[in-house]
Amino acid sequence: MKPIQFILVPLLLFLIVLFWRKLKEHPFLKWLVSGVLASITVFTLFLESSTKLANTLGIGRGVDLVTYVALLSLTIVCIFLYLRTVRLERMITEVVRANAISEARDAGV
């Protein structure tokens, strides 16, 4: 094994465990991130396998394949986080609106 593998593999396994513990209510995101991290772990352990898979898919190098998958996953996660932010903003607006109406009724009585 190469020295970088001793650093990356435990780190990637730690991240997989972390995502499984933190994303209990989001199964799609949990499986997506875990799948990408598991794939990166396998490619880290077997460096030539990413190049072979990339060549099969018509991509020149294994690192390019890993980069494409990571960018696609990052885009999906960003979209998910954006949609969640929009949903939270709507919920906050509803709570603030209900609170303002309640305070206005209490002040008018």
C-alpha cells in the first residue's frame, strides 16, 4: 500500500459512518453520499480499477472519472441543500406571520 492510502481509507470510512449517523431522516442523500464515498474508498485501495472503469466508459483517466462523479454528487447535494433552505425559509415565514397575527390580536384586545 502507498502512504496516502493509509491516510485516505480511514478518513473515507470515518466519513461514511458520520453520514450514516447524521442523515437518518434523508435516506436518498445518505445512500448517495455513502455510495460515492465507498466508491472512492475502493478506487483508493485499487488504484488501477478506476482507470480500467474509466476506459470502459470512454473516459481517459481514472482520476477524471472520480472527478466527474464527485462533481455530479456535489451538484445534487447543492440542489438538495438549496431546496431545504427554501423550505426552511417558508416555514420561518409562516411562524413569524402567525406570531405577528397573534401579537396583533393580543394587543388589540
